[in-house]
Amino acid sequence: MHEGLIVTAALGFPAYVGPGGGISALGAVLAIVAAVLLAILGFVWYPVKRLLRMRRRSSEQSEDAGSS
């Protein structure tokens, strides 16, 4: 009756992870975290960058118009 639970636990949660597997798992987790952070940064940074560029252009145009 509990054999399925034991097999699931043994396959899903190994008791020992060797050094190679541990480093691979750590690298995969770090890569996923980095990808998520870069995606968030990309979604936030580029619109902010565009907004700053537009504000800079409008201030330069207003200074040019005021000096004429």
C-alpha cells in the first residue's frame, strides 16, 4: 500500500546529490534567477530610458525655442 509513496519519495527527493549534480542544480537555479531579474530589468529599464530621452529632447527643444 505504501510502496507507491516510497517510490515517489525516492525518485522525487534523492537522499544524496553528488558534487556534479549539486553544482549543476545550483547553476540552473542561478541561471533562472538571473533570467528573471534581467527580464524584469528589461521591462522596466527600456521604458524609463525612453521616457528620459523624450524629456531631455523636449527640454532641449524648449531651450532652443526660448533662445531664438
